[in-house]
Amino acid sequence: MTKRLFIKTYGCQMNVYDSARMADLMAPFGYAVAAGPEDADLVILNTCHIREKAAEKTFSELGTIRRYQRAREREGGRMIVAVGGCVAQAEGAEILERAPFVDIVFGPQAYHRLPEMVARAAAEQVLDTSFPAEYLPETFAAPGFSAFLTVQEGCDKFCTFCVVPYTRGAEYSRPAAKIIAEAGQLAAAGAREITLLGQNVNAYHGASPEGGVWGLGELIGALAGIPGIARLRYTTSHPCDVDDALIAAHRDVPALMPFLHLPVQSGSDRVLAAMNRRHTAGQYRRTVERLRRARSDIALSSDFIVGFPGESEADFRATTDLVRDIGYAQAFSFKYSPRPGTPAASAPVQIPEPAKAERLAILQALLHEQQRAFNQSYVGEVLPVLFEKPGRHPGQLVGRSPYLQSVHAEAGAERIGEIVPVTIRAALPNSLAGEIAPRAEHRA
Ligand code: SAM
Ligand code: SF4
């Protein structure tokens, strides 16, 4: 009999990816994905610890799940409840203590043991927050036309605001041969685009098939040769790990899309040093210049934190100056939120909430204006769009441009999975609208 599995995912692309793999892993055991937790046989909360109140949110969500679990028990059934991801890694024992109805708690690097944990949960509470030395092989279900592939895990950078090195463990790069084999499987299953994932993806330094070590640039060069793979992307990068080979890949590998998420966090050298980012604003600007020389149309995105402890008005102005100088196609910006156990959380000068909110509003207005101008600059142009799924309106499809813009156009469902030239007719706040262009117009 089919059993129902509901996964609620919080946070980053890595978690989205991990959740998809959990569903793949449980499918052979008869679990089909359900739309809601109400009558699921297995409920997994895949949690994120990056911002404030993550643990409280998990406990409040668990309160709701407990009501469904009780209802199931009244009917004589059983609902297994599991908490995975970074909150589980950080607060595992406390979860089992405060929410004793939780059956399984597992860290981000233990999800491949999920079937075994579910089997054990029949008899006992299971806690697995170990960091394995070796990253285990993946299992695959139909990946869709745009697929994710983890190449690197963990982080050794220890930025003073960040929990990732504590929750995701030390940096580990998967051997290139395994990645190439999996990319081949993804392509054979229909993927046209692969996004390489890692908390610090460009710190990749995996064993090469010949026995040496490859960086991300070399890995990208090899993956671009896989038949069927038309597009490659990677996220998230650290500015310090952009090396010559990666810049050369942006110049030489046509499949590598001209879009890069390269978080800078702040434009102030004083704040960057306090964050332990290991680079200055000047070094970041020079990296961007080199990337633009290699690939003139490369579009950039970033993460910013405002109100980091000790950030002065002048420091904040250095951030808005940097944003004006670089010009971003899109970006994410956050108010600094102290994460327990990280060095910045105990810094003496915390910025008051109203100042953080004011700075965030100023920065976001500037970033939104840049995003609007970037999108507007494509009106009248033709962009190759990889259609991924039906749009919100009947007869419409939605896909991505090379610059990661979401593009809507009227097209038949048979074009899903194709890269199609689209003439852009309108720029909306977060997407583009267009119509399919005649072949001759297609330049890219
Ligand atoms: N590894 C990536 C890097 O170094 O840029 C980022 C990983 S983190 C999951 C994503 C973003 O969350 C960070 O770039 C940062 O802007 C934000 N972030 C992390 N910790 C934060 C905190 N304590 N307060 C506010 N934002 C935070
Ligand atoms: Fe966190 Fe810094 Fe590592 Fe990114 S590089 S995951 S921000 S510690």
C-alpha cells in the first residue's frame, strides 16, 4: 500500500535539494509525496538555522504536526515525525526532550540514512547528527529539466555571523568522477540545465578522474562536454575562491551561464574584517572587473547584511557606494540577526533595530531599482529561455533566461524542456514577459 510522505522545507537551495533526495530515497519503500501533513504517514521538517527564531519556529510547527499525529493515533494509525536540517543539527537533543513525540532527528549530512532511521523509529527515538567522512552516493528520480547537483558540502570559512560551519561541518568536495557520472544520469533523464551546489561551491577541490585535484573551473569544463547539458550554473560562491580557472571558464565555456551569485555582505573594509570575510571591498571590485573582462554580459547577484555589530553610517554608505559601482541584476539583503554561538552575537556594539530597518529599506530600494533597470534593459531583446513548467495562466509557460530572470510566454506544453528564443515585451518587478521569436531573430 502506498504511504504518504510530507516534507516541509525551509531555507536555502541545499535544503530544497536535500528534500528532493529524501523523497527519492523513500520512494522505493512505498512513500509517495503528499500535498499536506494532515494524513501523512511520515512528516519531515527540513529546517534552516540561518536567521532568528529558527528553533522557536520549528517548535511551533511541531505543535501543529502533533495535533495531526494525535488525530492519526485516535484512528489507530501512526504518523512518524522527523526533524532534519540545520536546526536538527544544532538543537538535536533539545528537540527530542521538548518534543518527545518526534521520532527522528537528523542533521543535513545524515539524510541518506533516512530509510534506515524510519525503520528504527518503529522501536526507538533516533538521533543522528554525525558528520560522515565520506559523502555517500545519490539516488535519482526524474530530475526535471533544470536539476541540482551537490558538489561540495560544509564550510571552513567561519564568518563571524554565520552558523553554517557549525551546522554543516567541515568543507568536503565530492570526487569529480562521481559528479560527472551523476550529471550524465541527470542528462539521460532529461535535464538540460544543472546547477552545481555547495555552501562554498567555488572552494571545490575534488579528486580528478586522473588522480590530481580539480577546482570548480576544471569541473565545469568537464561537465560542459556531457551530451544534452546545455546550461551550467553554480551557487553559492565566496569572493576569495574565484580563481583564474573559474574566470577562464566564464570566458571559454559557452554552457556556463552569464550569471553569478557572489555575496559581498558589506562594502566597508572595517565591517568585512569584523565579519572575517578575508577580502576587502577593493579586492571584490577587482574580481568583478576580471569576471566582466572575461564575460562582458555577466550579471551579478549578492547577499548583504546591514546592521552588523559596530556598523556606522559611514560603513553603511560604503555598502550603498559599492552597490552603485557594481550594479546588481538582483540581490538578497538581510538585517543582521545574532546567531547563538557565533562570535558576532556577543560583540559589544549591537545596532538598534530601528537603524537596521532604516538601512535595510534604503539598501533594498537601491537594489530593487537596479533590478528593475536590469530587467527593463532587455525589453525588445531576444533571450533564449529554457521553459521549465506551465505558467500561472492557461497557455503560458515559464522558464529562465541565461541571467536567471524568470520569463513568461504563451507556448504549448510540448515546448517544456526546450531552449526557445523569446522576444521580451515587458519587464515586471520580478520577471519578464515575452513572446516566442521567429528563429532568425535568435542571437544567443
Ligand atoms: N556561503 C555563502 C557566502 O559565504 O556568501 C552564504 C551562505 S548563507 C546560507 C546565506 C546568506 O545568509 C549569507 O550570505 C548572509 O548574507 C546571510 N546570513 C547568514 N547569517 C546571517 C545572520 N546571522 N544574520 C543575517 N544574515 C545572515
Ligand atoms: Fe557562512 Fe561565511 Fe561559510 Fe558562507 S563562507 S557559509 S557566510 S561561514
